[in-house]
Amino acid sequence: EDIAGGSVTRIGLNQYTCTVNISNVRAGPWNVVATNSDAQTGTTNNIFTVDAQAVVNNVSPANAPNTGSTTLSIGGSNYWSGLAVTLTKASQSTITATVTDTSSTGITCNANLTNVAPGYWDVVVTNAQSTAGTKTNGFSVSANAPTVTGITPSQGGSGNPITVTIIGTNFFNAASTSISLS
């Protein structure tokens, strides 16, 4: 099985660049063979490695509150040193986790969830060669219930609309607010 190089460009006496399409090829080590125009070849065995796409099977815990950092254990396959773990959610900033331990089938990392939006997040593992695997809705973030500690102004005239500022904690974008008298 060979992978042909295309767009070969000489950039020095002893260097060439080329484009190699490694889509849909066997993962693992490959030999590199250089062939001159006179058909002479030089080979180095197992000098280039094709990373398999990372696979994310499970995440533990499956849920954590948005009140600080949490340690995640990710199970799957095809993990390589130098990988990155991110949590992504539409219309939200990406959370980049700090990887603390990696094996070919498991990852331990810490993710800072402080004040991030609650709901489901995708878990993305990207190997050093940019082969990524995603567990869609693989992790959920929960939020503490909102608390109300004040309102300004604290009164208004009957029959007139009024704009008020509600003060408290655990409010999120797109939160709905209602005022009820009790």
C-alpha cells in the first residue's frame, strides 16, 4: 500500500516538500521512500505516523455545576500524546481543558466551568495531527438556581410601566424574568 506525494517542490539541496493525502489510510507507522529522477531510492522505515481519528465513547462525570473547575475522565480510543480536549456549545466560547494524564484509551483533564452556560456541551478530543473525535452532547453543565437579593427601584406607580434592575446571582444570558407578588 502506497500513498503518493503530490506537488513536490525542492526547497534545498537535501529537502523537498510535498502534499500527501492521508485521508482514509491505515493508521500507524509508515515508511518514507524518496525516488530520484534516475529511479534511485532511499527509504527510512516507520518514520511517519498516521494518527487514527480519536473516538470519544464516554465522559465521567456526565454532569457538573458551573461553579468552578471539574475533573473529567474521558474513555475512548486512538488518543496520542499532545492531544487537546475542548468543550463546545453553539454561541458560546470554547472551553479548553487542561490535560493531566493520557493513555491510548483514556484521558484525565480539568475544565473550568465557572459561570459557563448551562446545558449540553460537545466533548472534542483533537490529536496532535488534528484528527478529532466528538461526543455530541457528551457532557452537561448545570447551574444553581438564581437568587434575588434586591430590586431597584423597589416601588412603582400603579398603571405605569417601569424598568427595574434585579440584583442577585446565577443569572444567565437569555434568562427570563418575571415578578410576582406574594
